[in-house]
Amino acid sequence: MLTVEDHLEKILRGIGPLGAYDQPLVESLGLPLHEAFVSPSDLPLFDNSAMDGYAIRSEDLVGASREQPVVLPVVGEIAAGSGRPFAISAGTAVKIMTGAPIPRGADAVVPFEKTDRGNARVEIYEPAARGACIRPKGDDIKAGDTVLAEGTVLGPREIGLLASLGAPRAKARPRPRVVVISTGDELREPGTHLDFDSIHDGNSYMLAAAVRDAGAICYRVGAVDDSPRTFRKVLSEQLVRADLVVTSGGISKGDHDVVKETLSALGTVDFVEVAMQPGKPQGFGKVFDEQTPIITLPGNAVSAYVSFEVFVLPAIRRMMGRTPYRRPMVHAVLAADLTSTPGIRQYVRGVFEVTHRGAKVTPILGNGSHLIGSLAKANALIIVGEDQTALNMGDTVRTLVLDRPF
Ligand SMILES: Nc1nc2c(c(=O)[nH]1)N[C@H]1C(S)=C(S)[C@@H](COP(=O)(O)OP(=O)(O)OC[C@H]3O[C@@H](n4cnc5c(N)ncnc54)[C@H](O)[C@@H]3O)O[C@H]1N2
Ligand code: MOO
């Protein structure tokens, strides 16, 4: 049997990062920037008004007060984007709106609230310091500044910054396109009729959601029956849109294990047993002329989910260039005793919470690999190491806290 580390390493060695290219800005959400972004311009690009009011020369307002206002003729109006270049001379004012460029000659803005809001002439009740209510050019960012480091994960703020600096695209590795195929004669689409021996295809939905949650694009093919011909045909048709294929089911020791049967014949996919529970049967390789990577997951729902978390999620992150590939482990205090089989790594469903006494994780009873109900109650996986056979209440344990961005 392989260890979890062996199998993961084999997958990560076999699946490289995708090539980076320009991505439309919003599409780049969650992707790491491939190269540092150097600002092509100052921001603000020009001195502009922080307030709606009047652009003036501060020296003209010396001594202004409510009793003795300074009265200035208003020689024009500039709104943001009004396209009017402007200059003022001594003893005049220009009405100005927030964001409009400061006219040449002006060195401060007086907000409307400190005036009588006059149109032809304005009474101003207070003096203004030089630069008051002006947002200076380059105050925020200077041309040539490195504003985003290589590898920065692009979020709404970074995307807003890139757009503000005039970049219509961001250079990043694309979201991997992941095709999800579930296999089994017994599977039916949710919403359709079940026979006495059929079940709904939960896995392809679960895995598709997990793919999307990982930041990749999912093409969910749904269930394919246990005929090798059909499986082979569906798989080959899907490769045109796949950077990675993920399958569920058909890889253990049964008579109708279609994935194993079909792909073993190719010779480029290895089916192995990994010393973990759930998720013992696993497979990885490359298929057809395209040499598209494929990760084959076991069909039991919990096994498929845990295998996705342990093997597919790091692979997707590697393709996107997103580090760390693996979810960081969190230490938590175990709230009940646990036992485990020696020699295998066990991933036990648990409920993680942070209490006033610190992080705590409570195992969920029922560790059958088919118990999706108990999986859905969990928000964490407790890791019981290969060398551990028992963990006691109060022990500090390693935990994967699911659904947390990292
Ligand atoms: N003789 C042995 N039998 C089994 C072994 C073994 O070592 N020797 N391993 C067991 C373990 S562990 C696992 S895990 C499963 C994995 O089996 P497969 O990957 O071949 O999966 P299937 O046989 O196709 O299905 C297993 C189970 O899961 C249900 N299933 C499958 N697909 C879906 C789906 N899309 N949605 C919901 N449920 C699904 C399926 O109906 C079966 O109940 O093998 C054990 N057997
Ligand atoms: O290893 Mo299987 O994944 O337990 O059910």
C-alpha cells in the first residue's frame, strides 16, 4: 500500500501548473497574479477636488469670517468628467464638484457648507489652508510603484486597483477545467425515478461543487453506466474541454469496476491502494493522445469527498499556481475518545468550533464510507496518524477545517 504522501506526490509531480495568460479582470478572481504589477501611472492621475464647492486661491481668503465674508465672482463650473480645462486668476472662484480637476491657479477648495452657494458670486465664510480639500496627483500611487507582488491572490480590492490603473486584464494561470464523471449502472439523476436497486447520483454534484469551490471550472458529465465502451467514448469526447478529469466509482475489486477495467488497459493509469480510510482505492494517470491527467476516486460518497480534499484539491491549486497546495492543518482539542486501525491514516468526520477555551473538535459517530448524512454534519476532518491507534479526549489533534479559504 502507498502512503497518502506517496500518492499525493505522484499526482503533484504529474500535474504541472497551467500556462499563464491575460485573464479578463473579474474572471481572475481568486487566481494568483503571475507577475508583479508595476503601476503605469500616478493615482490620482491629476490634482482633483475632494469636495463639492469652490476652487479658489487660498491667499484670497485671508481673514474671511461669517461676519466679514470674502466675496468672489464665480467664473465657471467644473464637474468630474465635464471635459473643460480651466484656470483661474487672482480674486475669482470656480464652482467645482468632487473628482473634477483643480483649475490651474487654484490651490484649495472650499466646500459649499462654508459659503452661501452663490452662482454668479459667492460669499465665503472661512479661510482655507493651501491644499485644503485637494486630492493631490500621485498621493495614492506613483508611476513605477510595484503595487501588486507576484503571486498575489486577486480579490475584489486587487481587481479594483488593476482596473483603476487602466489594466483590462490580469496575467494569471487560468482556472483549470475539470470534467467530473460518475460511474455506475445504479446511478440516476436527482429528480428522476428510482428503481428498487438504483440510487441518486450524489457524487457528481458533490464533486462538481467541490471543484468550483476550489476555484476551478467544472463540467459535470453526470453518470455513465458500467459499460467500458460507453465510458471510453464519454471520456474521449470530454477531453477537448478538460485540463483534468475526475471520476467517481468503479475502481475497487468488483466485477463491474468500469473505470479500472477500461483505464488499466491503457497502461498509463495506475490503480493503487492508499493507506487511508476512507479512500483506500485510488488511481492516477494520463489518458489518450492528449495525455490528460485523470484522478479516479472511489465511489463511496465519503471516500470520494475525502479523496477529493486530499488529492484533487492540491492538484487543482497546483494547476492554478495557488499555494499552499494543501489545506493547512489546525490544532484542536479532541472532545471525545477515538480509536483507529494501525498503519492507515484515518480522516474522521468532526465538528470544529472555537470556544472561549480555544479550538475544539468533536468526532461524529458513524464512520461508514457511505454515510453522506454524517459527512454533511461535519465541518472538519480529524487526522489520526498511521502510528496512532487511540486518541483520547483532551488530546491535541491535527484537523482539516473544511470550507475555509486558504
Ligand atoms: N472486495 C472488496 N470490495 C471493496 C473493497 C475492497 O478492498 N475489496 N474496497 C471497498 C472500498 S474501501 C471502497 S471505497 C469501495 C470503492 O468502490 P468503487 O470505487 O469501485 O465504487 P463503486 O463500487 O462503484 O461504488 C461504491 C459505493 O458507492 C456508491 N456510489 C458510487 N457512485 C456513486 C455516486 N455517484 N453517488 C452516490 N453513490 C455512489 C455505490 O452505489 C456503492 O455503494 O469499494 C469497496 N469494496
Ligand atoms: O476506503 Mo473505502 O474508501 O473506506 O470506503
